[in-house]
Amino acid sequence: MASRRVVITGMGVVTPLGCSVDQLWDGLISGRSGIGPLKLFDCTTFDTRIAGECRDFEPERWIDRKLIKRMDRFSQLALGAGIEAVADSGLDCTKMDPYRMGVIVGSGIGGIDELEQQHLRLLEKGPSKVSAFTIPKLMVNAASAVISIQFGTCGPCTAVVTACASATNAMGDALHSIRRGETDVMITGGSEAAVTTLGVGAFNAMHALSTRNDDPTHASRPFDKTRDGFVISEGAGILVFEELEHARKRNARIYAEVFGYGMTSDGGHITQPDEQGVSAAEAMRRCIADAKLSPSDLDYINAHGTSTVLGDIAETRAIKSVFGPHAYKIPVSSTKSATGHLLGASGGVELVASVLAIRNSLLPPTINLNEPDPECDLDYVPNQARDQRIRRVISNSFGFGGHNACILIGEMV
């Protein structure tokens, strides 16, 4: 059976820059940071007191109040973004074969806030006071499940847990499902809400987070010599993937085509990337090959670019390995400079940003890049958006555990 073509027909986000696709894009191209003082809990004793919080998120906008109490925040974020994405796509799910629709949403951590709250209740009040909703709220597959329930999908419904590569791996799985004829529509992406006491405390223990507490808007600074770690953020990015002819039959608006996907693993350290980015480079090569393109066909790279010392250098080396001399001609930017690092949700939000870059012929900048690291010497689109025709984009996501995932989209041909 010939591989079927897959397109993007809907997008929805909840991010520190806003709770709509338009707000996200406006924030990115204007160079606005979504990072600020941490407000979700009392962080007085923490080394890091800044984060990318979704301060405008009001779950009541999308979810019945009774259901809100039965969902961890990461599921709430996913459902909000999912409802926005399906509405944007124009799909009437009630008129579709439910077994031809599926949901795959990734999350690196899942319901960590629920886990913390119920463990505290267990210790303070005893096992009889633990909520009956604890497991359904904390399980990583809850985000996929609540979206599936919302729209009555009966096709594949799974979750991907590959740390910060989760959303991109989820979207890769969704791509394959449609390609092989299993489904016609997949709702996919990622969600994360790990700005919690344990989440921040644990990353602080690893010395992974920025401690630029007195200057939060400049704390996320990928590829900059003065970077001191990533900024933890929360949010969700959900997209509707659809088989091309299915989309055409209903006269859907098509944002972009999904051309390729590649993934590898480092097989090395549990948290540190391979310094040369060897397996990350191979993931990019596989993605480009899957799209039946060559590196010179790419116009833009949306980098993983977390603002960590080792990660930014490893990704730069990987890009050079794949693109050769063309690496110095292709623009690379990290939208995490504005949003912070949404962990397992990052790939979904960044694919939305990549779609918008194509649609608007505009490169989102890497903000806070004032003193480039000598080891990071590519064109990172520093500080200002740039007008440029963009036809093909690869988006990178690399996670703890050595997970490397890349997805390639572009204008339809």
C-alpha cells in the first residue's frame, strides 16, 4: 500500500505567551518573553524562582467545572489546546467514523502535581483520605484520554513518554498511523505542567535550571555564552493531522504538509547528551530521508535549543554534521528563548511555531542572544524576526534518556 500524504489542518496552544495560536505568534515575532516570577507555589526557599507559567489559562473556558476537579493541570492544558485545534480544523467529529480518528499526546512527566498533593494527603491524613481520582489524574495517558472522550474518537488512543522528545515522538506516531491507512485524522502533540515543588526542586538538584531570578525575561538564552540552564515552563501544543484527500473532500484549510519523521537514541548517559550530537544528527538524517529530501532543501531549523551549556553545543555540532557547509546558510532559532522549556509539550508548540513561520514567511528569533558562545557559531536569527521565504522546516526535540526526535513539514507540492 502506498504511503498516504498527511497534512496539518488545525492547531491549538496554551503557552506562557498566551492561550491562542495568534498570541503565541505575536509574542514570538515581537521578541517578547513569557518568563516571569514563579507564582504557582511559594518558591522562597528554592534556588530557582522563575518559570514560564500559563497565567492566562482559565480551564472553565473549555471544561465543565465538575470535570476540572477530576483532571490534573497537564490534562486541562491538553484538553484546552485540543478543543482549540479541532475547532480550528473545522472538523465535525459527530459526522465521522469514530474508528478512523485517534489521539496521541505526549508528556514527559504527566500528573506530577496530583502525585505531590495526594502523597501529602496520605502522610498527613492517612490512606482513607487519598482521592479516588488520583490514578486517573496522574497517569500520563490521561491527556490523550480526555481529548478522546471529548470528541468521541474510538481509534488509536495512546501516550508517549520520552522526556522532552515526547510531543515530537507522539506526532511521529500519529503520522505513521495515517500513512499506513489505520486512521484519517489524528489529534496529536504534547502537554506538560511540571512547574511544581517537586518538579522545580528536582531539576534544581540536577543544576539544570537557570537561577537568573532577578532578570527572568532574559533568563532563557539559548546559544548565548552567559546561559546558565533552562527555564522550566508549562503548556500544551496540539495539532490535527489529516490524510490529504480526506481534508480536500471537506474543503479544509491546509496549513502545511508533514513530510518526514526520524528518531534515534544516544545509548549513552541518562541526562547528558552526546557531546558531538552523533545520534541527534542521525535522527535529522533519517527525518530528511523519510521526506525524500536532501539537507540543502531545508530553509529553517526550529532548534531544540534549551539554553543548557552542553545541549546547545551538541545540537550545533549535530547540525553541522548533517548540513555541512549549508549549516552556515540555513537559519536556526530557538523559540524556547521566549517560551522557556515546556519539556514534553515543547515539540507540539514548536511545530505550531514552525507552521506559522512557513505561513507568514517570517523567522521567529532567538531572543537574549547578545554574546554568542564561540562553540555556537551558526545563524541563530538573533533578537529580531526576519522576513524570509520558508518552504521546508525541520523541528528538533531531544530528551533525557537520549531520545532524539525530528519532524519535517513544509508547503504542499
